[in-house]
Amino acid sequence: MKKRVFWLTMIFCAVFGLAFPRINAAADNTYQQLRILVDMMELINKNYAEEVEYKKLIHGAARGMVEELDEFSQYMEEDVYERVKSDTEGEFGGIGIRLDVKDGWPTVITPMPGTPAYKAGMYPGDKIIKIEGESTKDMPIDDVVKRLRGKPGSKVKLTVASEPKNKEEDWSQKELALERVTIKPEVVKYRMLDDELAYIRVTDFSGHVIEDFSAALRKISESKARGLIIDLRYNPGGLLMASVDMAKFFIGSEKLIVYTKGKKDSNYQEFRADKSAVYEKLPVVVIINRYSASASEIFAGAMQDNKRAVIIGENSFGKASVQQIMPLSDGSALRLTIAHYYTPSGKMIHRDPKTGKGGIKPDIEVKVSREDEIKVFESMEEIYYPDKKENPLKDKNKVKDECLQRATEILKAREAFAGLAASK
């Protein structure tokens, strides 16, 4: 153990000596801090009541170091890294939810309609606090996903905490035993709301979303739509280029869509529109809420800053950071936040945990109570399956979708004012 500690110390010294050859004072200070880790390992080895595996101490120190940074940086041990590299399945066995991390807990962004999670009454904002009896507090999201997925037909036990419907109530907990099924994500649904207005709901920016979105646009164009509502509520994001490519349908003239900026100059990158856009003149309203994150925020921010859409709803989630996976010598890897995304006007999308500022602020704010939010979410099944014979909601449980109604009013008012201008 002493030899290992000695060589570890020498490696630390060598690395930091090479990294900072001109700032010896900083290097000396860094060595003094690292010495604390070396001393701790030596004390544990000599005095701990049981034998300790040296590798576990190193991995534990690595995890603790990264946890001090942010919720999205992660130290991945070898098995997790291998799974991340090979995880390219379009179909998988799971319970049908899209997750993100909030306050250290895996949080449901949206359950997919018709899936076990949806049928069991899981809702956006629910926190999965235990999986098979084990706490998920600060559990890496990749580990959470790994535990939720499995062979179709197998079961997984969850403890779920649900947000109260009003401030006077406490969070409630329920135990669920869900059977995994094969999940085939369907991320784009569309329909004509009337003879003139079209509606497209995008549930995430994965897989073939651009192909499906383009097909939906062609269909509504054939229907002579004079206005479009794009619903990004409960959309956790996904692929950066999917959001950029979606914006290119509406933004032309090589305008800026989004850019990244980090500590290193090499992390600055701009993403711009093409010279022209197919639907550059189509009036658009985008609906977002507090669960709209990542790529959905990039799209909404680009449309807002380029004056291509009116954004309505609630302030979005505020997750827009660039992670890079860096392999390490022992087969493990470091997923590190290296930059953040900024809207064309220079607003950082990622939420500052200290100030709470971040996300996309809507042009028109529409606040919805938790109780109405759940009912609106349930009623969205009518948008997914408008021809469904059996309505999943009884009339008494229906509630007006105020965001959708406001979006419709905005587009119809625009059309009315355009008519007045034309007659004048």
C-alpha cells in the first residue's frame, strides 16, 4: 500500500508539474491539497477495522470530486462506460418514462402514453426515490436508467414521491411494481385543430425526430394550415443537432440559432441557419413549461430571439450544458461539463443553482396549478389519439388547456390583424 501511495503521489506531482510549469506557487498549493487525499488513504489503510480495496478508495474519491461540480458531470466506472458506448438501441425493455435530475433526485419529465408508467399514474414532476428498495438520492442518471431497463416481462419495484397539488399538503409516496415492456418511442404527433390551425407535439429530440417532424410539416402544409402550434411541454430534450435542424425549417438567412462557450476558446462553436427556410413565413407559437429542457430550450430560445415565434407557458427547466466523455487509463471515463449553450442574444440557458436564473422565459406567461397541470397532461391523450373510441377521461375530470387556448387565440388574432392591414 505504501508503495502505491508513493507512486500515486509522484504521479500527481508529475502531472501538475507538467500542467503548470510557470506557476510553481499554484502547483505547490495543489500538491498540498492532494497530500490530504494521500494521507487519508494511508490512515484508512492502517486503521480501518476491515481490509479496504485500494481501487474502491480511488473510485470513491473520483466520484466525490466530480459531484462537487454539477449534476451532469459524472465519473463512470468501466462497466457504466461500456454500456454508455454500446447503448444505441432503438427499442428496449422499460417502463416508459423520460427522466432528468432535479435536486439530486431522478425526476419524471414525462411518462409515455400507453406505457406501464403512464397506466400506473406516474406524472411529470414525480421523483423516483427508491428502486428495489435502494435510495436513488444522487445516483447517476445512467445508473437509474440501467436499473429501470431490463428484459420485457420482468418487473421492477419503485417508490415514487408525488408533488402535492397545493402548498398546504405534503409530498405523498406510493409503492409501484411495474412490468417492463418493449418501448418504441413515438416522438412526433400532429393534427389539424381546425381548418386553419395545425398542432404538432414533440416529446423529445431523439432518433428520427427530424424525419417525423418534416413529414408532419408536409401533411399540415397540404392541409393549407395558416398557423402552427408546436408543443414542447414535458420535452426533456435530446440531440443538439435535432433542435438545430428543427429551427432551420423556420429560420433562414444564416441567422444564429445557438452557440456554445466554455473556458477554452476551442469550446466556442456557432450553429447557424441555412440561407433560406422552407417555412420561413408560417406563423408559429411554441408552448413550453417547467419540464421543457435541453434541446427543447435551444429550439425555443432560437425561435424567440430570431422573432420567429411567440413563446407561451412557463419558464423552462434550465438544462443546457455541453458534456464531453474523456476515457481514463483504467477503462473508466469522466463525463465533464465543458461549455454551456447560449441563445442568439447571449442569454445562458443553463440554470444557475445559486441564483435560480436560467431557462427560457416565455413572452406570455401562463401559470397552471398542479391539479390542473395533471388533468391537462391526461387530456393530451386526446391529441395523441383523437380517434380513440373510449375517452380515457370522464367529462367531469376535463379541464381547459389554457396554454393551447392562448396559442390558438394568438394565431387567430394575428390572422385578423393581417386581414385588416390587407384591406387598408
